[in-house]
Amino acid sequence: SAVISQKPSRDICQRGTSLTIQCQVDSQVTMMFWYRQQPGQSLTLIATANQGSEATYESGFVIDKFPISRPNLTFSTLTVSNMSPEDSSIYLCSVKGQGAWETQYFGPGTRLLVL
Amino acid sequence: AQTVTQSQPEMSVQEAETVTLSCTYDTSESNYYLFWYKQPPSRQMILVIRQEAYKQQNATENRFSVNFQKAAKSFSLKISDSQLGDTAMYFCAFMKRSGAQKLVFGQGTRLTINP
């Protein structure tokens, strides 16, 4: 499996501000995803980060609120914009290879608290 | 759309006992993958075991095994000789084999192993 890192690991932010979360993989991967885990809840997919094109967002998530970049096959960023306390969650990136590696592996997550 | 249901919000067993976590899912797909992920208090999502739907043989990984019943759309996880380190949230997840390969998660089961 790949080694996945996320920065920052945690942050406390003021409402109305924005935070950019980075996800770095130690090998090239075909697909990268961003998930949100609200307190006490399961994981929900925000979007699929597509290399070289716009991200594909799930219902209920929009680009203006969660802009995503993926400049190459090993790196992606998720920005949480104009934050409110409801955005307090753990944000996780995951990666998936191809062929026999049809499995998603997760980064350590970014714990965000919005005051 | 796919749905995943975990009907046991919490479970608790004694160390060294065997425990089975239940998961059912609903899909019209014929080719897909099923996963069990573990999330300890550190919040890292860790892959426990994976099952390919086209394989009839149940997957096993050391003390972890699954009972995959495709017709019943059931995918339970058995943990043998449970250890204190198995204490965690366990999530069942579904992924299509083609197209939008996002993970769809169940609500999770909180498993506590008591000494």
C-alpha cells in the first residue's frame, strides 16, 4: 500500500476563514478522494480529485465551498472555505490504484474545529 | 444507489473471545468489492479485510475472516481470539468495480474488548 500524509493534522479556525488541507502520496495513484467525517458519524465522500481537470463533487457539496486541486498524480489539496462551526469534522483523503490494487487507503486525517 | 447498513451500534466482548459484526448492503451491481475498515481512537482508517464479489471463497486475514453471502447481500466480520488492540470503530464499505469507484460506508459498530 502507499504511504499517505496529510497536513495539517489538526487546526482550530475562526468562522469566516478558509483552510487548505494537503494530501501527499509516495507513489503515483490513479484516483484520489476527499471524505468528511462529522463528529460521531460515518464517512461521506465530498469529491473525487481528478488529475488535470475539475473535481467531481457529490450531491450536497459544491466547488465554491470545497475547492479541490490535483496538479499531479501524487498530490491534492482540499480547501474548506468561509468556515462555520458546522464544518468542524475530520477530513480524510484516500487513494486508489488500479489492477490488483483495487482498494482505497486513507491518510491520517485532518481534525478541524471551527469556533 | 448503494446503501450499507450496520445494525449493531455497539458491541462488547471479553479478551480472547470471538465476535461477529454484521453488515448488509443493497445494490443492483454484480461486480463490486466489500471492505471492513477499522478506526481506532487515533482516527486513522485502517483496512482490515477485502472481499471481491466474484469470488465465492470467503476472505481471511490472520484472526479476521468474513462470511460473504452474495444472494443475501450480507457481509459479516468475525474476529477470533480478540485482543485489546481490536477496540475501535469498525466500518463496512462497498465499492463498485467500475465507474464511480467511491466507497459507501455503513454507520459503524463501536467494538470494545474488555480485559
